[in-house]
Amino acid sequence: MAIDPEMLQQAAEAIRSAEGLVITAGAGLGVDSGLPDFRGNEGFWRAYPPLAKLGLSFEELANPGWFERDPAMAWGFYGHRFELYRRTTPHEGFALLRRWVEGKDHGGFVFTSNVDGHFQKAGFAEERVTECHGSLQHFQCVKPCCAASWPAPADLHFEIDPTTMRADGELPRCRSCGELARPNVLMFSDNKWSPGRTTAQQVRFRAWLRSLARGRFAVIEIGAGATGPSVRATSEQLASAGRVPLIRINPRDCGGSPNVVPLAGTALAVLRELDARLVS
């Protein structure tokens, strides 16, 4: 896929002149790391064939009700993703983004709907990341008995039956009351998510934005889909309010308002092209 050289140059100039960078990211960013694309039922079922046989969609399974009626199935799905995210290395594009951020007077801030924790794994500071849907690397009580969440133990390992996608063995328990624990992520039809950690991240994000003068940052959006547009909406709101360019990287649907700089391509390919212009 050829990337428009004029748009690449325009994006590189916006990044070069910015005093700070806002990186907004959706699931498309992780595809180059080898993570599955859950876009549509077919993509989800390719990643989880046993669930295809059961006819369960991502939306149906990513529901807190499973932790009440079938905890082994719930933790089979989330435990498999937990293991996948922990053993996967973030691709080179994360390192490029981190280098760009570290070269700015005001650094940068990440806003992502991804729950994989890969920005922190790639070396981004914890206090400069907002995970709007929470993190699979943090747990909470299923009830919940309190508003607390906590990091998953470093030595935790899930045994998943590959034929049924059910978790075997002891399941995580709440640190406070001993009941079943669940991931601290926002699921579908979820009225039991404990958002305290994400709320604190959002407060830090707003404080950082206030430290920047209008027009002195750029927004780089990567792999954010047009459906369920929490990341896209945030990108557009920030770019509009700050009167700054929105660099949108996506293989499809990368257009938008007049301030959008569209770069059609996969995350890693476009980031490499941009980096080549930034270092030249």
C-alpha cells in the first residue's frame, strides 16, 4: 500500500514543530505485534475457533455476566488474552513513538482503548498513559466489594484448555474479600467496573494538556476504528480544541475533518516512513 508522500511530509512537519505529542491508539496498533484483530465476528473466531463452534461473538463473551454464571469460561477468555499480551513484544513502532516523545520539551501523553499494557511494556511512563477501557494487567473484585484495583501478580499463569477455552485450576481472588476477581477492564453492559485507576489517569492527562499552549502539540492517532469511536472522538476533540493537526494512521477510513492528515497504511509501516523523514 503506497503512502501519500505529500501527506507524510505534512505529518512529519507537524510532529517536528510540536512541543508535545498526544498519541491516541486503538486495536489496530497491536496488529503488527502479532495480536489478533477482533474486527467483526470472523476476525474474532479466527483467533478463537472453539468460540466459533459455540457461536459466541466478542460482544457476547466480553460481558461481566460470565464471571457470575461461568467463571471458568470467563477467565478462559480473559486468561488467554492475559497470557497473549504478556508474552507478546510490542513492535518497533512503539520505540519510534517513544523516541519522538522523549525529544519534545513537554514530552507526550498516550490515550488508548487497548487493555494490553503494551505502552508501559514498551517503556512509556505509567503516569503518562490513559487507558480509557482499563487494563487486563490489573484486577478488581467481581462484586465489587470496594473501589480498589491492583496489578496482576508477576508470577500469575493461566492454564487454558485449547479445545474448550475454559480456565483450569485456581482462579484469581479479590485481595479484600476473597471473592472471585475479574480484569479491571470495561466490558459490554458493564455496571460493575471500578474506574478509579482510569479516572486518576484522566485527571493527569487533563493537567498535562493544561500545561501546553494552544497550537503547540500534535495528535497522532493510530489504528482507531470508526465503530465504537472512543479514541477517534477524543482525537478529534483534542485537535479541534487545540487547533492542531490530527495525523490519522489507519489502513482504511483514515479521512475526516479538514485538519486531519490521512496516512493510509498499517501502523508500523507508516511510523517507519515518518521516522525516516524526521531523522533526515
